[in-house]
Amino acid sequence: VHIADVSHYVKEGSNLDKEAHRRGTSVYLVDGVIPMLPENLSNDICSLKPNVDRLAFSIFINLTKKYHVKDFEIKKSIINSKRRFTYEEAQKIIETKKGDFAKELLLMYKVSKHLTENRIKSGGLDFDTREVKFIFDKKGKVKKIVPKERLDTMRLIEEFMLLANICATLYVKNLQKDSEMLYPFIYRVHDNPDIEKLKNLSEFVNQFGYKVNVNDKDSLAKLLEDVKGKPEEYIINDLLIRSMAKAIYTHKNIGHYGLGFEHYTHFTSPIRRYPDLIVHRILFDYMNSKKNILKAVQRYNQILPEVCKRSSEREQNAVAAERESIKIKQIEYLQSRVGDEYDGIISGIVQFGIYVQIDDILIEGMVRFKDIEDDYYEFDEKKHIAFGRRTKRILRAGDKVRISVARVNMFSKKIDFAIV
């Protein structure tokens, strides 16, 4: 696994480094990216372009026949990429078994599937969320919203990135095993979920007919397996993710609950994440400071707590901004479509109405009971349903409904639907 050697160009203490630290991460908004590093670095000098020599930090990994890590080596390198694929191009080659580097791609695909299986068997949760893509007209207005297709090639790359991240962490773990000294490091950790949040999740999925034991991680894994291919799959996946603790950066390792890893870091995206850049520096210093290792250890003991804290804060700010950006563009899209009809799924029921998510464009809005004209609906909290007094019609989470866009308020960011 070859990763661009960003730390070669972004020197510690330089103005470039200070600005990258201040930003912490690149921010991906609907209509553009605010990069952590200047574009001539991120899109050119540190881009592993084909047919040109590029500096890389590489992890050479040997796997056993059962696809577990046998051994690995981390080295600075120079690579000359032979081909750049889009996910779609690589997917077509895997499906047709024909095309450039078909043999290598098919082998990578085979290995990645086994890595996924091993990860799930070891206690990793297999989340599958859906995202949308916004298509703009010449004036910058949202013309269309379409679901992003999650291809096998995307998962393939993810598995090799996870593998490299694990090996980077194991390198430091092995150093500590052979020494009486504690080597400071940046860990990507994910704490156990809050039981109260999981109880709320359990009550929610009861609406769809699923049972969850909140004290059993295998029960959560079974839920994710049971909902695959169902209309409510992505609603439940998304809610389960929101029920989890937030993953953060820290110098204290507690493992990663969601992935099921005891040792994990971020090594693979130093162009867009500051912790990855620091991890590259740490690894290089530990590999090359045998005589002055105590000095390196003391320095990282001093700086890592603040780097981790700031990086976690900047990441959470970026995630909030990205979600807000999506919401604003969804509202902008619907503003000119009041009265239009869509197919949706009931994603939740509360005291004063039902939440409905539009199938194709993943926009969620509220149908208020007072706006349903055919009957007077009441909420049964114990059964998690709404029922009509006169018609006895029952509405429950997971039901498919036809809705029209009733009201859209950009200021309050509220979207109201009406059942057709």
C-alpha cells in the first residue's frame, strides 16, 4: 500500500505545517472542497500520478493463506504508477474479467473480500450507508439529486486502507513490546456505545419488527445483516451510526469498537487529514532515531495531546458543516418543487406526526398529523404506530407512502410533506 509522502514536503514548524494544523482536515461541501493543503501539493506534487516518479511512504504486507497479517515492512519509497483507474473503470474490469491489469485487479478483489469476512468475524460492524450526489446547472443551482452507487471497488480500496492503518499501529505496538519505554502515538479510537442510546435504538427498530439485545454486539451485527436489501436498511444503518460514540484521535489507545480492532490509527490520507501527516512523521522518527529515540519520545509526549484534541474538534466541525451543506442544498432543490409528488418510506413516528424519507433523493421531511385530511390520527407510543380514529388505518415505520412537498422553509430548515 503506497501513500504519498506528504511529510517530505510539509516540514514540522513551517508556515505550511502551522496552517495544516489549524485547519486539521479538508472540508467536503456539496459545491466544493476547502483543502487542508494547497492544491499544487494535494493535486500535483503529492498526487501519485501515472508514469511519473513520486515519493511515497509504503507498507509491504505479507498475508497468510487465511488472509491475516503474517508480517510487514514500512519504508520510504519512490513509485512510478502504471495506471490510474476510476472506481467505475476498475469495477467493469472486475465484472468482465477483461481489461488493463485484470489479473491484478481480480486478485486484489479476492483478497479484499476475505479481509472483509475476517473483519466481520472478528467483531467489526458492517455499516452500509447511502449518499447522494448533487448535479448543478450552469448557474450553480441544484438541477438533480441522485444516489451515489457504492461499488465493490470502493470497498476493495477501503479494506486495503484499513489494513495499512492497522500495520502502522502494530509497528509502534511491536516497538513497545521490545522496549521498556512507552512510545507515544496517535490512535483512532471508538469507545463502546452509550447503553441509553442503544435502548432508544432498540425501541426504534421495534417499529420495523426487529429485536436487539443492547448488551450484545453480535445482536447489532445480526440487525445489520437482517436489514440488508430491505426498504428500511439505510434508515436503520444511519440511526445505528448515530447511536454510536464518535470516533476521535487520542494518544491513549482503547481500541476501535465499530471496526472491531484493538490497534488502529489513520495513516492513509496525509493530504487531507492532519493526524495522518503526524503519524507519518512519528513512524519515520521512530524508524530513524535509534540514538536519539528518547528525544523523539519526549517531544511527541508533549505535542500529541494537543494535536489529537484539536484534530478531533476540527473533524467534528467539518462533519457538521458537510451535513449542513447537504441540508441547505436539499432545501434549495425542493423550494421550486412544492406540490411535486414522490415515493417515500416512513422513517419514524413521533407525537405530532410522521417522518418520511423520499426514496431516490434521501430527503427527510415531516407529515404532521394535523395536515392529514382523511382522518384524525393518534400516536400509540407503546406500539410505535399512528392510527386513524375513523378509518382505523395504521401507519408504522417502514411503510411505503406517496407524499407531496407541502412547505419548505430555508430559514428554519424544515420540510413539510403531505400524504397523497
